[in-house]
Amino acid sequence: MPLYGEVFVSELIKMPVLDPTGDELGRVKDFIVVKGDPLPRVSALILEKKKRRFCLHWKNVGIFNRRIISANIYVSEVEPFELSDDDLLIARDIFDKQIVDANGAKVVRVNDVKLEGINDYACLVAVDVGVRGILRRIGIERKSENVYTVFGKTLPHNLIRWGYIQPLEPRLTTISLIVPRQMISALHPADIADIISKVPHEQGIALFKGLDPDVAAGALHELEANVKRAIIESLDKDHATDVVERMPPDEAADLLSDLGSDKAKELLESIEKDEAQDIQELLAHEEDTAGGLMTNQFLAYPPELTVREAIERLRTDSPDVEAVYYIYVVKDEKLLGVASLRDLILPSPEVRLSEIMETKLKSVSPETDQQAVAGLISKYNLLAIPVVDADNSLLGIVTIDDIIDILLPPSSRKKRRSV
């Protein structure tokens, strides 16, 4: 077994490799990696001597650790190195590549690779994504550790085990590392979007395609317009339709307004008729208005409904609504009043909505400027404000998160246009 214990690749780069007589075969330039069971393993060392490169196969390695590397063949027996398109090299292909740290919900960079002896092979067991890896590569890890000790601190380790990493591509070549998709799916949609935005374009699209449609729908709205466009155009029609149908109507309208007219029309024709109509209605409103901000997903019940009946309906209807802050009381589509969730809990179950609803409510028209909408929501401490037409028919609601988008505008919000 040539490898005892564990070692980092950066500690081995430029180390001399000696033959049985002590002559130098060359210095370590890189390592060739192949798939192994259970982990990828080193199949050969690439050596460099007098600007020429040689290949030392793992079977010919004698001693292998951070202090000495020796071979059981002589200088005359070492083979010239010829690079193959299928070769994966640690320093060339894995160092400095981006991976996703699901625990931190961020993209990090591989600063070093840890090797460990398993079944007589040097296997890749972890990647170092912390400051230690950087310091180790420039040769000052030990000195830095001493400095930290003087101040009573410890230089942190930041390793991600290889078991949590997998290539996006089926083969272990041109490595693109990513944590398993089920771990990504557990993150907040905004974190997923941030990760997709930071990895290379092709990797971001591949990651998105592997997401559950519900997770994908939540993340898509958080992406920049050009990224959204590229992702949707890369999906087949059925997959794209499935994702769009799971988005709230206002977010779907934002998405379609970012697409080319032909693609937007194709998707509108593919999704269910009622959902397409909701989206089309929202697309008709101008940016920077209440109509441009609102969603037409809300809960509206008749005034004669009892609190008990309203709560029963609420349990059934709320999963299909993005945000449930209030129950709107309507008759013949006309807005009569509003009841908060707190209002439903306190009174007797047999009290009717007409008896508990607030009738002195604030509302806006679809043409109301978004800054005016924000001012009303802030002034009256509202979680949402209804949008009504000239006949007081309830068209939609603007929620507090839409107002936050105004204060901290995402790059995804663009002008809406009719499709």
C-alpha cells in the first residue's frame, strides 16, 4: 500500500519522485484521476523533467506521502506522457473549479484536494474550499496557523467530503462539481437562483433541469431576465409548460414578458385556459402601476358565509394561493369588506363574514402609481391592498413582498408588454 494516511495534492506538486537508486524521475506536475469504487482514485502521476513530461502509473509507485514519493521502476523505464481527451487531471481540472456548498447555500471554489489511502489506492476523499487550502497552495499554511495561535484562534478547516459531490456530466471528465440535487432542492428559491447565477451558464441550466418542477417554479422568478430566457428556451415545451403552470400568475406574467413574443405565445397556448387568461390579464397592465404589481390570486368569499364555513373553505383553497393575508368579502364581484385571519379566529363560528368584516378599507385602482401603493401599505401597516376597477370589482391584490421588490428591486422585474 503506497499511501499511508492522508495528504493534500498541493503538498505534492513539484515534489521530486525518486527511482530505486535515488535518481530523480521528475517532479510531480499533476495527477490523472479515474472512477473508482467507492471513490475516484489516482491512476497515474504526471512528472516533469527538463520541460518534458512523463507518466508514472500508480502500479509503479512505491512510497507515496507528503515527505517522499518513490517509484519501483528506473529512469529508463518511465513512459513519456501523452494527454488524452478523456484524461481528468486534479490540478488542471479540479483546482479553482466552482462547487455548491448546500449547507452555506453558496458557490465556493476548490482550493485543494485531499487524498487518502483506500484499498491500495490514493482516493479523492474531499475538497478544501476554505482559506487553509489557499494558504497551503502558496506554502504558508503552517506559518499562518502559528499566527492564529498567537491570537488565541484556530485556523478553520473547510472540507466538503467527496460523497456530497457529484459531476453534472455522466462521465468523470471536464469536471463540474455540484452537491446532490436533493440537497439543492431543500434550499430557499432565492438561494437556488443565486447559485444558478454564479455557476457557469451550462451548469446552471443543467442544475435547473434536475430540479423538481415546484422548486424550479419558485427559483425561476428570482433569476435575471437573460438567465430565465436561456433556461426556458433550453427546456422542451412540456417541461417549460409544467414549470410555468406552477408559478403564481404575477410571476408567470413577469417571466413571459421577458421572453420573445413567439415563445411567450407558445407557452400561453400550452398552459391551461384559465391560468392563461389570468396571466394575459396581468400582462395588459403597465409597469410601475398597481396593475403591474398585483396578483389575481386571492381568497374572496360571500358575506353570508359563516366563520366556520369560511375556515373550511380556507383549508381547501389556501394551498393554491401564494400569500394568504386576508379574506376579501365580495358580492357579485364587488368588494364589500375584508377580514384578517385573526378576525376569523376570535368570534363565534356561527357569525357571518358580513358581521366581522372591515368596511372602511383602503384600495387602489390598476393605474395607481406603485410609489403611491407603497405609501398606502406603509402608512396603514397593511400586508396587502386590494386593486379594484371603477365599479369596485375586485381585480387583484398587491402584497407586501411586491412592495419590498420596489424598495429593493430585483433585476428580474422588467416592463410588461402584451403578448
